[in-house]
Amino acid sequence: MNDMGGVGSGIRVERPLFEGADWDFTTVQRVHDAIEQIAIGEMGLDVYPNQIEVIGTEQMLDAYSSIGMPLFYKHWSFGKHFARNEAMYRAGMQGLAYEIVINSNPCICYIMEENTATMQTLVIAHAAFGHNHFFKNNYLFKQWTDADGILDYLEFARGYIAHCEERYGEVAVERLLDAAHALMSHGVHRYPRPRTADLRSEELRVRARREHEEQVFNDLWRTLPAKSTEKSDPTAEDRRRALLQLPQENLLYFLEKTAPRLLPWQREILRIVRIIAQYFYPQSQTKVMNEGCATYTHYKIMNRLHEKGLLTDGNMVEFLRSHTNVVFQPGFDDPRYSGINPYALGFAMMRDIERICTEPTAEDQQWFPAIAGAADPMAVLRDVWANYRDESFILQFLSPRLIREFGLFHVLDDANESTLRVEAIHDERGYRKIQRALAQHYDIAWTLPDIQVVDVNLAGDRRLIVHHRALNRVLLEERDTRFVLQHLADLWGYDVLMKEIDPETDSVLKEHAATPRSGVLQPDSA
Amino acid sequence: MHIVDRRLNPSGKNLANRQRFMRRAKSLIRKAVHESSASRSIKDADQAGEVALPAQGVHEPAFHRSASGGIRDHLLPGNKQYIEGDTIPRPQGGAGGGGSEGSPDGEGQDDFRFALSRDEFVDLFLEDLELPDLAKRRVVNAEAVTWHRAGYSVTGSPANLALMRTVRNSLSRRIALKRPKPDELERLRDEIAALNPDGEEGPRRLELEEELTRKLRRSSVIPYIDPLDVRYRNFESHPKPVAQAVMFCLMDVSGSMTEHMKDLAKRFYVLLYIFLKRRYKNVDVVFVRHTHQAQEVDEDTFFNSPETGGTVVSTALEVMQSVVAERYSPDSWNIYAAQASDGDNTASDNEKTASLLVNTILPVCQYYAYLEVGRDSEHFPPGFIRRDSDLWQTYTAICKSGAPMAMRKVGHRRDIYPVFRELFAKKQATTGAETA
């Protein structure tokens, strides 16, 4: 067993943390402390304080159905998810996750009581240190989520919605939430808004600008003839759009601020749904990285524990077995294939970066001159974890060697052609193409349809005009779109027209329209 | 680091969501419940269980791209044979290269199984139904009674003598009438004995003796216990509601009954069973099948074993009558009967059937339901007037006379539940009062 996982040098001085499968709270505490030593001391991770909560099966199913959050408002869809998960679990079709971790401060990490001691060790290394570090340091999370406030906010949301149910009736609230949930994927701000500058930084900026102007001053510019100023007066239409901040891709935000007929409590609930959607926005963009970071961390830590003699050989084998299952990537023609496994890809890339730092080949020198042969691979990884998201990460760090290992290839499917065509494979000409194509798969701008509110005449018929810029002429799924537009019309209170537009030619490919149902959300005027 | 043990937190955190979901999907669940009940045996029909809901019914829509059309990229792992520029025939079913892109959380379009608890199941099943008013009449007339204490009475058997109450009455009467107490008399006697009869105490003694005689007379005139004082414990009888029911399933199993018809009948029996089970603690089911002769059988034989022969309905009624006489006394059992038949009967038997039903069966029954099952899609040539069956005609006459009996025709599975609901739908309060 001694040659497993790069062991060999370690002299076993310490007693194992535990033997066998049983654990109790002192074991968990011991394990946590041992891991903390390695994670903070040796790997230099920077984490929120941990709060580890032991839960049972039903509670895990609960957590599943409310997207992992410990407290959530009530809605039938969570009951549905719970029922489905429970049925699948009881039928043995689906195992439960070993853990769920919440991006909050302190970082809450649920561990299942059924786990063996080895699994608890793995879970603590994976979630309480891997994910935790990522949550605390990645720029997207820093920018978009407020780990200190999220639990309080959820508490508020639950209380507010319960209060609304009491006051306005469960049905009214349920309809509103249905509509809001349908638009949830389009209820996020994709780009950080400029922060309002405070006086001090404004002053600095003004001074810098003046210095720059002085440096580049040249009197000759004055002598140039002035351009004719024809585009001086913006039309009334442009002004109107500017006032409403159009075009606007955050549909929930737009409705919350502008929908003419919503009541104040309805706006507040839209806001709640929108803020929760925003909170999860970074997670959907960092799946590969987040899992890669956590998986790499637990792999490193478990091996170190074994090296130090804190983990018995038997427990190590148990860990390796579970780890191998997690990072398994079946080929496209395998019946088990269901897309690229983010754990597999993320873990492989992290290991690859480590390899590029420690044992760079000539190819690596050429592709990654900045990191090839770097002295401290952990520093490189920490930097990567802090400053990239999936798309940029893959574009930057997917190495030719990995493309070969995974046997990645790119197939183009044009509906106008009778056959599919292989665009690129793992060869010299293909590497860049594959990097780009795979990165695009993780770019949220490509995966989510681009839908924007473009115009509305509040003084006229108040019809809301929404555009879908149909990337590659892929239209929206018709049936669902009809339902969602109906919800949108109900919220808006007037007609809604959606145009699907080919971004290349600006021609309209398809139109959908919806009229609000009277009395569904808005107080019936009749 | 903190470790928190959450296992002890109250469970059922999701109950509120579940209830909301059930309310939302009520019509779907109701339909599913009712379809699933057909596949269960009668006695298991009201157990908890799983039902399959169509996924579409509780769909959560969102904007997403359609699965076909336009230009799309696929990036797949595990290349073994392809080189750049190869063409691949388009796989059936859309998504390229065999990749099932699927929806992100594995949300398929399959039905999903939904486990209902027993109560939830039965609640949904029997919404808005109740036993016919006849049941109430029956309860009032029931001969089984229980006795309850109901105060005191002045008459009764010696065994029920209320001693305390009697003595109390006697005491108050004695006090009121100033009956001399025994120790009072005793003291008087002692005093007399202590006085010397010949002396200056003589007149005093005489006086005392006179008082003693007066008191003795008084105590003999006023009895210690007078019949006026006597009280008996009183009992009143209350009719005891019969908490058990027996359900007779009568079915024609002659050759003319197809599988389809038996299936219809079974569904009806299941409904009735669940319904009775809800109302009574203890429900027995008796299966009687008949051709030209009838016998009592078990459930499996009842539904599954084929029989041939003619059709004589009265034989089944006779068997039922004898089973009732033997095991199910109408005093202690509520008797329900459901008969399923395709309506055939030997012509000569109709009269006998009618008289048996009116004279012996209906008087002991709470309710008698007749279900005439037909073929799924019966077509008659135009101009051909469909004649009512023999049994139908016979029973119509009985029904009109106001007997506790109902009859319906059913041709398709989907009609069973409506028919059942129709039979047991809650009546208006006024009709209830009439019968009561």
C-alpha cells in the first residue's frame, strides 16, 4: 500500500485519527483539526470559519428541495422536488450527496449521519475547506454574493412571504411566485453596475484626468476644423428608453421597477426572488472550477493525511474508491454518458496545472509560459481560483495534453445539413478550436438565451416588447415560452410581444404574443 | 469550528410545501389515485401507496432553447475514431453524437412516482361522499343497546337499591319529623333508673317516665326507613351504533360476462370497500358468484376463475340470505350489497328474484346497489331500439317503490367513479331530515 498516491517519504509518527467506519463528534473534531493544519498551514487556503451540521436522510432531502438552503419560503414546487427526490431515493435510483455546503459566513456544511468516518473526512476536506476557500476568494462570489448576510436575508424572505400569504391569501402569493420562478433565470444582473463613487475617489479621478490632459496637451488640436454636430438631439423615443434603462435583460428587475399595476408587496416578492437568483448566479458560472478546487483540495489533503499516518491504508482505499467514482468521465458513446462531468474536468485541470508547474514539457513551455516551471504550484492554483470563472479558466488553462487525454472532439450540427461534421479533434489544428468551443459551453451568455426588454410605451398602449436574439438561429422551445410569456404578461399587466431575432441579419424569425389573464395577478379592474 | 447535531430537529419541515403541492396537483393526484386503485386487491385498496403523476401537470416553465434547429456545437469526450472533417449521420432523436444534453437537473419528462400516506389516499378518494341517509335510520332502529346510568328512580329492582341515597333521605326525614334518637332514649332511661321512685324525686321521675313513653310512641310511629325514602339507581337504554359492516359482492360470472365487465365490477367493489372501511371499524367482504347456481368464494376465484352455465340471479340472493342468517345478524351488522351483472337473467326467474329481493334481502340491507355493466363501446345499428335488460326492468319496478336501492349502468372505466360519486354524493340536509 505504501506506494499509493505518491506516498513513500512519509514516516509514520502519528496515530491514525480513527480506525474502521465509526465516528463520533470528537472524531469529527479531531479530523477537522488535522485537516485544518494541512489546508491552512501547508496549502495556504483562506476560509470562513466552519460550522459542521450533522443531518439525517430526510433533512438532506429537505435541503435538496430548497436548493440547499437551510431556510426557505414555502412553495409547492419545493414539495414537488422533495417528493420526486424522495421517491427516487427510496427506489434506490439515486443516492444522496454526501454533503451540501452553503456559501455563508460562517460556512455551513451539512454532513450525513450515514457516512463512514472516511467519508466524513473526505467531506470535510472537500466542502469545509475546498468549497469554502473558493467561496471566500473567487472574484465572482466576492462581487455578487454577501456571505455575511445571506442567512438573515433568507430569514427575512421566509417571514415576509409567510406574512403575505396570511394577508393576501396563499393562492395570490403562489401565483406570483410561479410567475417569478418562471423568470428567475432572467432575473440577474450579468454585469456589475458602477459603484457610486465617493467624494474622495472622485477627487482622485478628477486630478488624474487633469494631469493626463496636461501631459498630452497640444495646442495644434485647437486648429482642427470642428465636426458637424448633427447627432445632438436624441429623439423622444431614445429618451424614453434611457429613462426606463432599456434595453434591460434583467426581466425581474425591470418588472419590479416599472410594471405599472403591481402592488408594493408583489414588487417586494419579485425582489426577493431576484436577489436569490442573483445569489446563485456565480455558482452556475463556476461549476467546473468550484468542484475542481474542492476535489483537488480533498485529494491533496487525504493523501497528506495518509502520508502522515493519520489515515489507515484501509480507509485510504475506501477514499480512493469513492474518489475514482466521483471523477469518472465516461466517453460520449457510453450509456452512462450524460455530459461532461465537472468534477472530472475540474480535477484533471487542477492536477494538470500542478504538473505544468512542477514538470513542464516543451509543449507546456510554449502554451503556458507564465506558469510553466513556477516554483510554487499552490500559489498558482490559489491565484487561478481567485481570478477566473469556468469560461475564462478553460480558455486559459485547458492544455493540449488534457484534450488528448479526454479525447475531446467538436461536432457541428447545422439543421440545414443532413449530416453532422467533426470540426476539430485533438491535434495541432484542433487544440485552440476545442479550447474555444468548450469554453463557450460554460459561458453563461451562450448557454442562456439572450432575452431583453427593448421597448415599451408607457404613455400609449403599454405593450411590452421583448427580443430574443437567437444565437445561431436556435429558437426558444415553443411550449415553455408560451407559458413563461403568459406569466410575464400577467406580471406586466398589459400585452407582451416577443420577437425572436436573428442577430446576424436582424430579421425576425418568429413572434410570440401574450395577453394578461384578468384577475390572476392584478386586481381585476372589471 | 462548531459541530451542530441537527438530527434531533423536528422532522416534517417540508410538510407545508407538500400540502401546497398536493393542493396544486389535486385533480391530477385524484385521477392517479383512482387509476391506481384498480390494480390493487379490494382489501388493500385503502393502504398507503404510490401513484404516478404525469410530469406535465405540475410543470415549471422557463425560457430555454429548443432541442432542434439552428446551428449547434457539441463538445464530446472519448474520441476514438473520428478525424477532422468526418461526417456523422444525424442520430435519431436530435442531440448530436449520442450526447444526451438533457436538462440540467436531470428533470425528465417521465411520470414521477408520488407516495401518498393512507389518509391522504383515502381523503382524496372519497372527497365529498357520505353514506346514504339510510344508514342513519338504521342506527336509530338498531336493536343492540347499551345501558347508561341516568339518575335515581323511586321504583326498581332490589338489586339496584341506592343505599346511600335511601339512607340520606331517611335521615333528613327523621330530623325533620324529630324522631327521637336511640341515645336520647337511652339517656332518659338511665336518668329514670337513677332516681329513687319513693322520695322527693318521685314526681320528677313520673314526669320523665311519661316523656319516655311519648318518645317511644313517636319513634314507633315514625319509621326508621320509610318506603318514601327508598331510591333505586336508574338506567336508561341507548341504541348502540353498529360499528361493523359486511359487504356482499354479487356477480354474474356466466359466459356472457367479459373480462372488461368484471374489471368494471371490481372497480366498483373497490370503491365501495374503501368507502365502507372509512365509516366502519370492521368491514367483512363476502363474495358470491353465480351462474345458474351460486356459491360463496374467495376474492381470487371470484374475479379470476372462469365458469360456464346459465344465469339465475335468485340463486345468488338465496346464498346471500343464508350467509346472512348464518353469520351476519342484521342486529349487529350493517349489510351492504353490490350486485354486478350484464343484465341477463332466465326469464322465469325474474319474478322469484324480485320477491326475494323485496321480502328478504332489502329489509336487512342498508343499501343495495345494482350495477349493470356493458361493453366498452356498444354499437347498435341505427333504428334498432335498445331494450332494457330483464334484470333492469325487474329492478326498476322495485326501485320505484322507494326501496333502499340504487341502480346504474356503466359502460366504461371512466364512468365508474362518477357513478359511484353519484350514488353516494352528499344529499341536501332537507332530504336527510325526511328519512330520519
